[in-house]
Amino acid sequence: MNISDVNKIVGSNIKACRLKQGLSGDQLASLMGCSQQHVSRIERGAVRLSIDNLCFIAFILNVNAHDLITDLGFKLSTEETLADYYHVWD
């Protein structure tokens, strides 16, 4: 799994939570203070989110940030961690 895969999974989870809340892309964009195009890029995995933005989106969607990254743990090998992809220690 590479960073592109991680971004796509997180984006897909954000979209699923948004739809579950009954929000359109435009509505989420308005709440986030960004364009609908930016929300679309996030949901497609074309944007690498910071932890701050991930938590902000989770807050808006009334979910835990963990809910947005839930599937990642099952797809990472035992040697890999999210830190490997997000360069947490750089």
C-alpha cells in the first residue's frame, strides 16, 4: 500500500460519512470554508490531508477521526505504519 491508497481510503470514508449525514459536497465545502472542487479532490484521494484537517472534517461530520481511517489498519502490513506514509518524524 502506498500513500495514494491511503488517501483514497480516507477520502472514500469521508464521502461515506458525508452521505450518511445527508450532506452534499457543496454543503460540506461550505462548512469547511473551501470549494466543492476541493471536497471532491479530498474524497477521490487526490489530496493528502493533514491531521488537523482530518480532525476538522471528522468534527464537521460528527464522527471520530478514527472512523475516517478505520480500514487502514486492516490493509497495512505488520511492518508498515501510518507514520511511514505521513512521515510523522520528519
